[in-house]
Amino acid sequence: MFNASMTAVHLNLLAPVSGVIVPLESVPDPVFASKRVGDGIAIDPTSSLLLAPVAGTVTQLHPAHHALAITFWEGVEVLLHVGLDTVLLKGEGFAPKVAMGDRVEAGQPLLGFDPVLVGPRVRSLMVLMVIANGERVAALAPFAGLVTAGVDPALQVKLRDGGSEPTDGQTLQSRIVILPNRSGLHARPAAVLADAARKFSATIRLVRGAKGVNAKSLVAILGFEAKGGDPLQVRATGPDAREAAETLADLLAGGCGDGPGPLAAGRPAPGRPDQRSMPSQLAGVSAAPGIAVGRVFQFRTPAPAVAEPSGDPALDRDRLEAALGATGLELPEGCILIAEELAPSTAAQLDGARIQGLATTRGGPTGQVAILARSMAIPAICALDEAALELPSGSLVVLDGTRGILQLAPSETDLGRARVDIARQATLRSVNRTASLAPAVTADGFRLKVAANLRSAGQVTEAVAAGAEGIGLLRSEFLFHDRQQAPSEDEQTEAYGVVARALGPGQRLVIRTLNVGGDKPLAYLPMAREANPFLGLRGVRASLDRPELFRAQLRALLRVAPLADLHIMFPMIGRLEELRAARSILAEEAAVLGGTPKVGVMIELPSAALIADALAREADFFSIGTDDLTQHCLAMDRRDARFAQAADALHPSVLRLIGLTVASAHRHGKWVGVCGGLASDPLAVPALLGLGVDELSVSVPTIGAIKARIARLNRAECEILAGELLELGTAAEVRDRLAPF
């Protein structure tokens, strides 16, 4: 009957795409992972054509074409959802092959999607298959492993007999709610609403004017196509109708957790923690040190609202100006910003004068947002307990970035203690500012250079004022991100020249060539979707793959070489052949423009550290990027909150790679810097000093603290310490040994 294997009331749903089955709990979206949408599976796809997992009727096809539903077996609904945040693409990259009401057979094509176009622009391309009305299902049994679309079973469903909902009791209607969701009730907020509705025994309908749908059916809500600004009501019939109507109206008013509206007021929605039952503090991982007191500001990235032209040029111009004015960041003064995740481009817009502290439930201490927080001297926590996302905006909290703790509802005693710590921090910063003006020299007279990491050309003045002894890393990506086309050669020359002129001819300026790929995609530089982009086309590989883009950057660098002591550094070198290829292109351009800048290798891959001896024969210097080196050495994605604590750059294996790199470079008379996050950690300075590092390139706000730390150390003692650290087995043991030093 269904062209699928069936025994009694057991039904096997076929894989809708080829790929690897992933447990739903591992999906990087809390609504899907918590099964609010429904129970089922996810598949990391290797094909790009979605096939019907079962015979039935297409009862939902989202206008953005990224999701559809098939109803089968007396009303059971299976929802197929391609990717996360794909609703924001508004159909771009998707090609539906069926329409609403079509009858389909198992294995029939439903829609195609372009992974090259869609993949780089969304959070994940996982395909989700869930049963949307779980009350019809007795049990689910997911399959595992690699599956072929339309051939292999992916999910076994055990069906229960149908039943009717109670209809006795009074009928009540809620107040009218103006839906705040700019993308309407798409899958995520619709799932939250349906999940909450199913907790009541009443019959519940979502109403818009004279039309209404079953509020307990995710597919029905999606088919309702409620849009931002629609006036909605909840109509409930049954013994708990009043509570159902009020609760769901509150949930709608709050955007069903999808923003940009405030969190639901009044009683907590079913399935969400009651604020009164919240613990006194939430734990995460330190991303940037310091203490902050402020009020919560829940940041959500809203979907863009696209208005059709009105036909009135003046009105359209007003709309455009209003939209441009709204592009800056949704921030009150003195806030503690809390978000699930922040894109580096979004984080770069943050106003440090308004933010007291920053906390995200995703990411790790070596991620881009954490690095940015340290560069702005904003106390920050990453991998924070997800309960933080439920805190009402305006709640008073204390954020301890040093310990990775967010304290809720602090008492006057707690606030007093925090303010004492903040005053102590201010005093320490004053002491460090004095230290920053002097060279970094150890107690036994060893000179260790302290340079600055810059994320943009505009930081150079701040870096020089803070005591930077040159620039150890200028990330050239600042010129390439958040635009529709690559910067011209002249534009790059001008930007690099700003930094070079601020330093002068005698100061070292290390500029890293474009480092994209991995977690740093460019909108105008499309790259094929990769199963593991951190191991794919990124860093110098991407530059070599786009030689004209690479040559334009090298020409711009050569043009500013006379203005400072320019050092050009190639990122993500893993093989000697890559260094030779990059140097060869640089030599060709230098033959035309002139100049012989120093050429260096950024040591971010274990392979580079292991062949450092060979690389040192052909490079002029090394700079160690400890964030990527740690991630690759320990095989832990630095963006994954689950590994935030374990992906520790003070792990003995990482320290051994640093020591090997330094020893190889020094044998050939070459210098070594550390420009990763470890260089900015005062706890790590004795280890790096003892391993023989020549330069620490640090975030601008930490220059004074690092110089002050160096002045209290004895190099000979640090060398003995480093030998001891290399014999330890865990990062925790290393930290314990460094703590009293």
C-alpha cells in the first residue's frame, strides 16, 4: 500500500537523501535537538535531491521551499526540513518538484537543492526527517550509518490507534496578538507553539480572522503561513481552555522563542523553565577575563523582512532609509549581551562602550567571538548553560568571565563584592598601563618582544599607544568580509599603508595574507560544500586556488613594503610545497614591483610543526597560531561548545609542538612568535618564555598585563619549568603547575 516495508503497524520510512544518519540530539539547533518539532533523525547529506520517504499526500510546502510535509496512514505527518536557517534564503537554491495536494510514491523526487549555493550561507545543511504529530506514534526506532536515498530505511515508526481530542467544556478566545516574528511561523517557532499546545487536553485552534487551524499540528501551522504582523488569536475548547488560550497567546507575543520580540511575559510557556526554578548561577567556559555587572539583553538575529515596492518612490526611499538605520545593533547601555551564537561579522559591530559583558551558549574560548571579546577587553563566557537564553531581558546579573560563571539575581552582598572586584581590575589596568610603556624584560635581563594583534587597520593607533613593539599579526580579512566583491589592489594598498605609516620604517609589521575557509567564508568567493571545511580549501590553499586574488594582495603588500619593516606571513601552511608555491608567486610579483620582504609561515597545523626544520630553511620566521594548532592537534572543533573546556592550548601535546617549532627555527637562526590566544594568557607566559619563544603578539588590551607578567619572571627558572611541563600528561596538570609560578 505504501511501497515501503510494513508489518502490522510498523512502517519503515526510507532515507530522503543519501548520507550519514545523525541522532536528532546532535543537530546544532535547540528546537530540533530537543524534539519540539517532533522525533526523528537527521542526515548529513551527500546527495542534493530530496526523495519521498513514504507514499502519501503533500500537505505542506513552505514558500521558502526548504521544508515540506507528507501525510500518510490516517493522518500521520512526516516533516522534511533541509538545513538550518534556510528559511532566510527565501527559496534561493531550492527547486520544488511537487505541489501542495500532490500524491507521491516512496522514492519520488520532491525537491532539489544546490549545496554549493546554500551550504556556505546557512548554519548547517543537515536534512531533518521528523514525525510532526507525535501523538499518533507509539514508538520510533532510528537506523544508523550510511544510507542511500530512496533505497535504505532510515526510521521505523510504530503507529498507535487514532483517537479524538476532548471537546467538552467552554470555548474561550485569547486576546489578539500581533505576530512579532519577521519570518512568520516557520518551522522553529511553529514547533514550539505546537509542542506547547499538545500539553493541554483542550482542542486548540490558531485563528486569523475567519480562518483557523489545529494548533497541535505542526504541519497545519506551517500550512497556515502566518506572517510577521498578522493578528492572531488562540481559540480553545475544553477543561483547561482558559490556561491554554492565555499561555499560547503569551508564547505568540514573545515570538515563540524566535525573536525579535521579547521573551514571553507572564507565566512560563510549557516546556520552558520557570524563572523561579532557575539555579543561582549558570556555568560556562571563560572566554575573556574580568567581572561585569549589568542587565541582560537577549540578542537574536532576526530574519530580514523584505517589503514589495509600493510604487511610491518617496515612500520606498523612506523605507530604505529606515532599513539602513536599523542595520546597526538591536543595544542598551550597561548591558550583558546573551546570545546563542554571534557571527564574527555581527560581533565586530558590537559597541564596547555599551556592553559590560558577553555570553554565548555556543563556541569555545579559541573561537572568533572569544578572540574579539578579548581584543575589546569585554568579560565574556562561552559554552554557557542554554538556560541563559530563557532569562528575561532586563534581569540583573553578574558575569564572571575569569571563572566562566553567570550569577543570577545577585544580592546586595554579591553586587558589593563584584564592584570591589571591578575596582580592583581598574587599579590593575592602571598599573599595567605604566608597565606597557617600558620594554618587556625579565627579572634576569632577557628581552622578550611584545607586539600586537590587529583585527583592523583602525586599531594601530590604539596599539601603539598601548605599548605595542610592532604588529605581530594584522589579519587582512577585515578588508574582505562583509562586502559583495573583493577589495581592489589600490584599496588594499591604502589600508595596509595606514598601519605601516603609523609604525614607521623601523617597526616590524607582520601582515597575514587572506585566511578564509573553515569558519571564515566569503560571500563572493563561493566554495564547494565540504564535509569538514577546517580540513579543506582554506588559508594559503584558498589563495593558491584563486591566484588572481592572491596576486592582487601580494602586489598591494609589496607597494607598502618601503613604509615599514614588512613581513608577509602565509596562513595554514601544512606542506613544504605550499610554502614554495606561495613564495614563487610572490617572487614573480616582486620582480616587477621590486622589494624583498621577509616571508614567514604561520604554524597552525601539526604537520607544519613536525617539518619545521625543513620549513625554517626556506622561511624567514615562524608565528604560531595556537587556536588552530590546538584544534588540529587534539582533533576538537574549536566552535563546538562540547569541547570548549577540553580544547586547551596548554595541553602537553600542544606545548611539545611549540617547543619543536622553536628548536627547529633557532637551529637555522630564525625567530618565532606566538600570535594565538595563548600569548594573551598571563598564566601561559612562563611556559612560552621557557620554551624559547622570541615574541608574543597579543590582543591590544592585554599588552600591559603581559609586559608586567614578564617583568616578574626569571628566564632560567622558566626554562626548567618548561621541561617539567612537557613531561606532564594533561592540561589540568599543566595549569596546576603554572598556577603558583
